[in-house]
Amino acid sequence: MEAAKAASEKTFSPRSGPRRYKLYDRIKDHVSLRTIDIVIAVTAALIIVLLVYGIATGNPAP
């Protein structure tokens, strides 16, 4: 029974591989790796800038 189930899933599955990569595969089909790297770098830089701005302008509690 288990062997039949595994064979059926392998035959009729739209993509092979673990399911956790399904979102990455959809993004990968439409966006280049360089674009993903740029988005990650910009997001990280924005977080750092906002953190530094928050520390510089924050008021310490008395």
C-alpha cells in the first residue's frame, strides 16, 4: 500500500523534491537570482538604517 502511494505521488506530482521549496520554485521561474539578492541587500540595509535612526533619535526613559 505504501509503495503504491509513493509511486502515485511521484507520477502525478507537478514538481519533484520537498514541498518546502515550492514557493522558491515559483519565484525562481519569474525572477533572476541577482534580483533576489538585490531585494535582500536593500531590505537588510533599510533595517540597519532604521535601527541606527531609532537609536540616535530615541529618548531614554528617566
